[in-house]
Amino acid sequence: MLLYETNKWDIKTHVLDPSETSPCKYLCNYFQKGDLTDYDTVYQFGKGVETLTVEIEHVNIEALFQLEREGVEVYPQARILAIVQNKITQKQFYQAHNIPTVTFMNFNSKKDFEGKQAFPYIWKSALFGYDGKGVAVVKDSTAEARLPDVACVIENVVPIKKELAVIVARNLMGEIVTYPVVEMSFSNEASLVEFVISPARISEDTVKRATKIAVQVSKEMQHVGLLAVELFLTKNEEILVNEVAPRPHNSGHFSIEGSLTNQFEQHIRSVLKLPLGSTDIKTPAVMINLLGAKGFEGDAYYKNIEKILAVKGVTPHIYGKKQTHPFRKMGHITVVSPNLETAIETAKNVKKTIKVIASNKY
Amino acid sequence: MLLYETNKWDIKTHVLDPSETSPCKYLCNYFQKGDLTDYDTVYQFGKGVETLTVEIEHVNIEALFQLEREGVEVYPQARILAIVQNKITQKQFYQAHNIPTVTFMNFNSKKDFEGKQAFPYIWKSALFGYDGKGVAVVKDSTAEARLPDVACVIENVVPIKKELAVIVARNLMGEIVTYPVVEMSFSNEASLVEFVISPARISEDTVKRATKIAVQVSKEMQHVGLLAVELFLTKNEEILVNEVAPRPHNSGHFSIEGSLTNQFEQHIRSVLKLPLGSTDIKTPAVMINLLGAKGFEGDAYYKNIEKILAVKGVTPHIYGKKQTHPFRKMGHITVVSPNLETAIETAKNVKKTIKVIASNKY
């Protein structure tokens, strides 16, 4: 989706991706298959560009630090990725900067906490967690026994009213803009976002407080590019930072149809030292993640897509991943309407109608 | 812009284009450089695809007829291109189907009309006219003497109040949708559209009549895909068809930012037998054509683009053509605002600010 924007502005792009069948391959000027965690691969690739941005946190940061030293513009900065990549350093960052977050402890190995924590608690692997992977609600010793022995963060269970997100954009000149606060609703089954609702159905005061905290994180981090700030609104009306992602984010996909400047264009603006664009709402919107259906593996087939295309205000985005498997993110669908409640109703129906299955099963 | 939509839906594309530096090259799955007017080139290319669409009228139609006979889905149909490609057959089509159009005569050579027409009159080459090329207002015998000796249409000069356009989409099932009537304002200097204003500032009655005529043309033609119907609103409040284009059209670019379904997605929907999308307005919009500045030839440089990027609601689209020359269409800019008059004011300022010059001149 970033590459639509670079093409829109005739910006030349090189892409490094681990998959030979990456959908990026046909949207960039030069494509290289390679391991994002390998120092030499990232370093050599980065030497060939003027500005480098990343869309995944798990990339070789040492190579990015070296590229920065050699004058390549790397945004988000390697320093930001180093903070965010590891849940322990991320949580410590919040603590050090008085950013409200869920109370936590961190451990380097399992023996340090096993048998010593009151249940239930939230366990998060320090590394490689995303989309609900590397996260567990630990309710008893059986669940605790199943946890892998890795560095981790352990958090209190906080009663949550809503999960919110704010996308902040910041450019090198320190200009900051924020998108409207959105509301994320999760599927219990896959710990993945099911709907993102823009704008969030919360009070004006909550909007202000959430936006203020998101801007605070942005200012303290001094990142360049987007920063998606995921927040908890607790049952006590407290707002706590859950985690951040320094890149275009699922919680901002609604902006393609719903905002004056979509998040991908905004990211390009911020990393290329261009003025930031207006984040005003063009229309209320609901984003639905299109996940691979349970029980299907193989070449993806989008069952009933022609039915949802007949519904007013519905725009599917199909990512072009060849293979589906249960809960794989295969695309997203945006539903817009001048009336948010109508968009939500339509989104629920769309969600029930479309199904990503394997083509040998239809 | 069509290729953004095919990518959005993971539709595989092959592109045939006469230029090796075509911006399409990095947006499709297979690119072939070739002459669109050569039978063998078009035929062989067409044999490799399931559905073929064209974005320019001047293509080898015999090859398209042959491909249709061999089962390739060609939309717009070769028959439609044959009517539209030649201004004489196009005008005769309107006449035969009682579609209101400017009174005309047609001639096969210059000697048939030279010295016999009252001045002023409008001369249009039967073939190869577009963007004001192949069209002349002939005011006296000196101007007449300069006309080339080719088949042509001669039209009365009609006092025009506004130029309007309606984009109609029609799929194979015969479903038809229309976009809002837009208003085109022309630059006198280049006979090129300067602004497209959506929606047009005309009465409800004029909207109805213009839409009705556009739908009539669509129904009579039985095209598949988009049909851009350009209309004259005369000083007598008559509506006359000027010409049509059976493809995504400059007068529909506003729809990328301004409509629930943009014209490119709509074209893809119609040629792939998908349900048509809603054409509802998302926001009022003004489209500005970004033309090469007078007096500049060479590698294109977009002077002041960073200034217009700082203006709320402004989205430039840069087509990625390497070379600029006077009045070459280098891109377009959409300006949106909930208030149409604000969008028009902003568009005028944007137009004054940005300039496409040659990079060796800045």
C-alpha cells in the first residue's frame, strides 16, 4: 500500500522482502529477495538507496545503525526500532518517560517467575511478538508450564473497556499530526483485530486524553514517520499505552478511504521531509481484517467477494498472498458511510458473507 | 491508475505500451513495448490474456475484432472503438440514434468544402484527434488554407454556456450507473481542460437532462466498461453531445478522492462482470490538469510541489513521464473540501503555484 503512494508521486523504490512471491514485486522499481534479519543483506541493500524505511520491526538493526552512520536516511531511526523491537525496552521506555502503561515486570528466563506469580497474568515474549503471537493470558499453572523459556514481560490483567489507537505522524522538522482516535474490536478466537471503527465511539474528553498521550509518546521518541500508538481505555476510564508500531499500521488502513491524507501517503511525506497532510475525516469508516478461514490451507479463494462488491461503500483490498492458512491476514475491507452506525452494521454483514478458503475446497 | 485497482484486487495484468519508459512498466505483471496500431503486435499480445481493455482509442481495431472472434473478452468492444475512433462515424451514430449533437457535415477531402463554408466554423479531423489536437475554430480563409487535407467533420459554432461531462459505467449484464455531472473549464491557450468541478454548478433540471442523454448514448452503444460523455450546455439551455470516450477519462479523475467508487475501479468492475459500485459523492472535488509549462522541454521538475502539499485537501498525482514539453499532461491534482467554493478557490491558488518545468532550468 505504501507503493501505491510512491507510484502516485513517481518516487523510485527498491524493495527487500524475504518472499519471492511478495506482492511488492510488481509495484517497485527494483525487487530483491532477501533475509531482513541478515546484517549483510540489509546493509548491502541499504547502500543502494537514499532513504530507507521499514514496515516490519524484525529487521537487522545493526545494519541500520551502520547505514545511518554512513549517511543513509533511515526512518524510523534504528534507535526507535531498537526500543520497539523488544517488549522489555519498550515498556522501560514508557516507565522512564512517565507514559502511563500497564504495570509490568520483566524477566530474562522462565525460572525467574515460574510459580511466583498470582494468576491470571499477561505474558508477552520480549521478542518477535505481533498480531497476538507471543502473547498469552496465563490463568493457571498448566498454562504457565506451556510458556516457552524466553525473556518476557509480565503484566497485570487490567479490566478493559475499549482498545483504542492513535496514529501519529512526525517529520524531521518535528511537525506532528494525529489521526482521529479509532476503536479496535478483537476476535476472541485469534487475538486479532476484527474491526477498526473510525472515529471511536468515546467521549470528547477521552479523545483529548488519548490524543495527548499518543503525542507525548511521539515527542519523547522523536521518531520520524508514523507511530501507531495502541491504547487501553480501562473500566476506570484510565488510558494506558499498550504498545507502539513505528510504521503504517492496521489501525490506520481506514484512512485510505476515510481520511484527507491516507496513512501511507503520510508516512512517505514524513520520511521524505515533506509537509504533513491533513488528517481530517472524509467519511466515517469501519475496517475489517480479512483473515484466512479456519480449516483451510492452500491457494487462496475469496468466496462471495462478488456479493460484498454489490454493497454500497464497500472496498476490499486483497494483498495478493498466494497461500491462505487459518487467521492469516489476506487483506482488509473498508466500509464507509456518512453514518457510522450504518457502516458498523454493513461491516458486520460483510464479515459474515466473505470467507477466505482454499481454492481446492470450493 | 487502472493498475492501482488491479493491484488492490490482486488481478494479474499484462500491459502493451509504445514507450519503453512507460510508468505502467513497474505496476503490471508483464510489460511489452509495442506499437498499438500494428495488427500482429496487438493480436499476439491479446492472445495472451483473458480480458483485454484499452485506454486509448487509436489501437488496431482489426486485431481486436479477430481477438473477439477467437473468444478473448475485449471491452470496450472493437465495434465501439470503430464508432468512436472516427469523428464521422461517431457523429453519424448520434444522428442515427436521435442523440442531440451539434449540427455537422462530413467531408472526405478538403476540396469538397474549401471556399464553400460560412465563417466561423469548427473543423475536426476525422481521425487522431484528442486533447484539442485535430480541432480548429476556422475564422477566415487564411485559417482555412492552413487546414490539412484529410477527412473531417465541420460543425456550426454554437454559443456555449458550460461544458459538462457524465461518466457512465455499463457491464455485460446491462447494468448502468452514472457519476455526478461535472463541469469542465478550459484553458483558452491550450484547448485543454484546466479544471473539472464535481459536482457541476447547474440546476437540478440540467443535471437530470444531461444524465438522461448520457444514459441514452450508453444504452444505444451497448458498450461494456466506462463511457465518458462530453456535453455542451448551450446558451439556450440545450444539451448536446460533443464526443465520447469509452474508457477512464480525465473528467473522472476527481472520483479517486471524491467518490465511493473511483472510475478506475468501476471500469475494472464493468469489464470483469462484477457488480457496479456506488457513484455517490464522498466529498466535493476539483481536478486540475498538471500541464508542462510553456517554454520548457526536458526532464520534468515539479516546481513548488512541496508548497501545494502543505495545503489541506490537495492530492497531486504525478504520472511519471520523464520528459516535459509545453502543455503535455504530466499529472493531475485533486482538491477536496466539504465546501465546493472553497475547493475551487484552493484549486485556483494551486494552479498558480505549481509549475512543471525542465530540471535544467530550476
